Amino acid sequence: MRFFSLSVLMLLVTLSGSAQAMLSIEISKALAQLKPLAVLPFADEDGGENIASIVRNDLTRGGLLKIVAENDLPMGLTLAGTIHPDSWQALPGDLLLRGNQRREADGKLSFSYELLRRDSAAPLLAERFTVSSSRWRDAGHYISDRVFETLTGEKGIFSTRIAYINVYERDGKRRYRLELSDIDGARRTRLLDSNEPIMSATWSPDGRSMAYVSFETGQSQIYIQNLQTRERKRLTNFEGVNGAPSWSPDGKNLLMSLSRDGNAEIYVMDIATQALTRLTNNPAIDTEPRWLQDGQQIIFTSDRGGRPQLYRLDIASGDSKRLTFEGRFNAKAAPSPDGRFVAMVHDSGDGRYRLAVRDLNTGTTDILSESSLDDSPSFAPDSRLLVYGSRQGGGRGLRVQSIDGKTQWRIPTQQGEIKGPVWSPFLR
């Protein structure tokens, strides 16, 4: 029976990347010609926090649109009715978003908005809707998604969520929380709190459940938890390692790494019956399996070549082929939802563990970050943005960047050490 050294095991559990890519993103000619978008404060009788700030920040983070800074908005723009030609002339672009928000008699919030273009008689987009007061931020993210898709042709990711592990202290003792938040870090909610480690969280394809590894019984075990009901179900309780769960694209099966037979191998479990099928049989340590979008292939980490590298396995034939050769360490594979890219933790040989992305179409690999110890890349459902844990400035937090390196932002820090982020699928 063989084991990774403790240092390699820790790297496989915690590593990832940061910020500077050379991969190209195809943008339509129409998108490239878009002028800046001005987002006006929504008319608001209550005078509370304005939903326009959420929309403006969302669309700025999206990276494909130029958003006029609030301080650069010209005076005299009306929140309703016809916009005077002089006001259009004062704008630095041809696009304008405006609307209003008000509280109804039953306490619900009503929103209406319109997306206007200079010299266009009709709005590009106009909607009216009502939500409960607790879903105020949902309304802002929804408007952002609709505007983004109207202008770019790409589905917005602003209503998605990010899960992560928060390692914090209570009464001088270390504790672990599995938490969820909006992609801007707001509305943090707790899914599980434990005095034992939690790791390897992963979303189900429908966004309704999560699988993760918990050590609450003293050894690693894989659980599934329903996000709505909070009901939990333990899937594995084998001796040794029970780790690295990954949902199949159809949500019916779960990949995992088990050492039940003495060596860490890749298995697939039918979730309904909990029947197991072994996929690898090698003296090396095989771990961190991830499905490719076709559901017929997986990518996993193995040291069968002497050091941890990524391998691709065809499920039908059982054939495995080495995928990565650059650098002395490649692990923590994160395939993009569109099946084109694989993000990974990469060490070129200088002892710095950074984020890299491999284009499966061209076979090229580009390093995205300049940090020395980052963690767990995870693609947004648009296959264009990545979230990862990063140790910068003495602490661990979450960062987001596009794979072309042009869009980057940091999710606000909070108490504790934040790591192991995973981006949800589209949630509506």
C-alpha cells in the first residue's frame, strides 16, 4: 500500500491560482462596438439602498461591458419620460438603464426598468415585476442578468452563488463552516458547521444539492445535502480515504476516490442505489476525479508518472492517457462547463503553486496567476470566469478573474480563512 507524503496530500487538498492570462476569448464584432452603459439610480420613494448600485457593480464585474462610473453621470437625465437630445449628447455612450423601485401596501417590492439606446424609438428591454422584501438583492442580480444577456448574447452569471470552506476559531478552537454567498460576497449563509474538517464541496448540476467530505466522525466520509431542506445523506463509510466527490453531468452518479481496497482508486457511485463501479486499477494514487461535460470521460490526478499530473480516462474503454506534461506538478482539475478548458494548480518547478488553464482544443497551457500558493479553481457556468482561493497579504480569501486576464476582482474578506471555493451552475 502506497501513500503520498503529507506535503503532497496537503497540496492536493488546498492548492490553486490567480491573475494574468494569455488565452483569447471570442467576442462578437457587435459586442466589441458597444458604447459604455450608464446605469442611473432607480427612482425610490423610500430612499433606501438603491438597486442600481447592485446592477452597476454586477455589470462591471462581468467584464464584457463598459459601465459609466456613477460620478461621471451627467446632470439632467430624467428617471422617466423622454430623454432630451442634449442629455443624450452629454452621455459618454449610447446606452442607458433606468427604472424605479417602490414598496407596495403588502410590503412587497415592485421594480420596473428599461434599457434604452440612443436613436432607438423602443427600449431594448423593459420589464416590471414584484418580489418579497427578502429578495431585494435577487431582483438586482436578475436585472443584471437580463441586461447582460440582451447586450452581449451571453447568459448572465450574477444570480449564481459560490460555496466555500471557512476555517475560523471559536473559544480558541478551530472550526469549519461550509458557507454560501452571492458572487459579490453578500448574503453569506451557513450550510454546515463542524469542529472537524470539511472539504471538497461540489454542486449538483441542478444547483439543489451539494456533495462534500466531512471528518465529523473522525474519518473522511462523503455526504450529500439538500440546500432547501438541509437534509443530509451519508453516501460512504469505508475504511481509509473517502474523498473528492464529483457529480456526473446528468446528476445521477458521483465520482469519488476511495482506498477501500488498500490503494486510492477512482470509483463511480450510482446515487440512487449506491452501487459502486471501480474505474482505475493502478499502484499509483488516483484521486480528484472530475467529469468532462460529455459524461463519457473523466480527468483525475495521479502520481503514476512519478509526480502528480492530470490524466484523462475514457469510461467505456477504461483507457487512461496522461494529459499534462508541462511542469513538475499539475492537480485539482476543474473542467469548464463548455468542455473546452481545464483549470488546474500548476508548479513550473519553482515551488510556486499557481493557477493554469489548458485549452483542450489546442493543447496549449497558460499560467494565469503570479501568487505562490492559491487554491481550488472553479469555473463559473459561463466558462469565462474562475473563482479561486488565494493567499495574499498574509491571509486567505477568494478572487475571481476571467481566463483572458482582463477582468479581476476580490470577494470581500471576512473572519476566518476562506478556501475551497466552488461556483454554482445557473440557478434559474
